[in-house]
Amino acid sequence: MKRLFLLMALLVIVTPDLWSQQEGHAGYTPFFTPKVRAELPDEVHETSGLFFHNGRLWTHNDSGGLPVLYALDTATFEVVQHITLSNAKNKDWEDVCTDGERVYVGDFGNNKGNRKNLRIYVFSLHDIPDEGDATLTVDSIRFRFADQTDFNHKKYDHDYDCEAMFATDEHLYLLSKGWKTGTTRLYRLPKLPGNYEAELVNGFDSQGLITGADYDPENCILVLVGYVKSIWKPFLYLIYDFDDAGVKLAHRRFEMPQWTGAQTEGVCFFDEGRCFLSAERSPTMNSRVFVIDFRKIIQKDQKRNRKGQASEQ
């Protein structure tokens, strides 16, 4: 009877296979508790994306905010630097990422599903001064989703919103925010300024809204953050062995029920196996930043995978 009960419990909590081309995963950990580092200043209460550079955490506000990137001191989490994008507008900035050479700012929020002016602003990471504010001129990547033909949608009733982006050596990747189905699609774009169709390359049942992403190229690990619609119940994905073909992906999903009500929006690696996670102000709590330490989990998963590969041989 005990074995039967355990089997039934496992069937309840195990998620579907993450990507359509990949079967199996590294395991499923139902609960995870990130540590709160600080509440964020009011200047960035709508924090929506994150990247780490020069020992500082960088963020931006979303729709209607200034076209500004804000640097946060990682001891006090006060704003210590402003970078203004002079020829950009913040219609709905939803994520930011870097590939170590350039910064990409995603103005692709699309709650109504009818935008035809989606774009990503691009500038050199090396143009950011070590200290002090600056104003920079940026280029643009303009795009549309290759599979979108209908632009007449009801607000929050479609799958063509986007709030998550990450960069590899070769491409930019976007993850859709599936308001209607709770799934996500993975799209691919060139990293050069121009006009493009975002190529649909994959997708999965994310069981919620994906709102942020970051990629660790040295370890080929992708982290995703999101929340379950309506109740703002946050979750995380760790995805191993990501490559530009989008295959060979083992994953874990982590629930964070103790932070239900947090509108989790941004995530970025700042050290090997460690991430910052941000949540914008919601009706139940102020904006804040968390620290997530995946190091022990990653080490255990890698050890388990090596044993599995050895046994197969």
C-alpha cells in the first residue's frame, strides 16, 4: 500500500517531457526556496529583466517606463548608475540579456497580441562606463513571429506575448508567454540589426507563463522563471545541455509556493550555478530581488547523469 501511494504521488508531481524532441529529464524537485536579498527602490518597482555586468545587477522597468537601464549595487541594491537609450522608446520592455559583447533590450511585450512593431534594441556592452551615467545610441532588431497570421485577439487570450529572451554565441532566443494555453514557444533570431521573421524552433507545456530567461554558455545551462496565471504562483526551470539545435535537453522544474503572490519577472546568472531573481511590485508585496543557489543541485544532477551514461556503456 505504501508503494502504491508513493507511485500515485510521483505521478501527480512529475511534469510532462519538456521539449518535443527530448524524452526523459534529470528529475523533478517540487519545492525550492530562494533567499530574499532586498526590497527594491521605488525607481525600479516594475523590474522586468536582469543581467549582470561589472559586479552590478542591471534592470529596467516595463511598459511606459523610461528608456533607461538601472545598475544596482549588489550590497545595498540601491540604484547607482543610469544608462539612457537616446533613440529608443519603452513601449513595453520585458527582458534584457547579454552575450558578453552586446546588450539586447526586448521591447516585445504584447498583451493584446496585436503589435506589429516588435523590436530588440542592441548596443555594445563595452559602451557602458565603469562609473557614472551615460546616454547611448542603439540599433534595432525588428521582427514578427513567423507563425502569427492573425493580429485580432482579445487581451490575455492568445499566445503571442513575449517576456523572455536569452543569447547564445550564434542566436537570440525568445520564449512566448502563452496566456491562452499556458504553454510556451521557442523562437530564434539573428543577432544583427535588421528586419526578420522569428523562426519557431520548438515549444513545451510550461504549465504557466514564462517571464524571464538567462543562459550560462560555459556550462550550457538555461534558467527560466515564470508564474502560474491568476494566482501568481512562481516557478523555475533548469535546463541542461542547451545548444543551438535545441535538443538533448534534461530539465528540472521547481515550484516556489511560499512566494505565491510574487510577480517573478527577471532572472540572470551572476556566478556559476547562482542567479538573481527579481519580482515587480504586485498587489500583495513590494518589488524585491532574490538569490538562488543551484550549485548543489547541478552537481548532483551532473553526477547522476555521468553514472547513467557509464551504465549505458
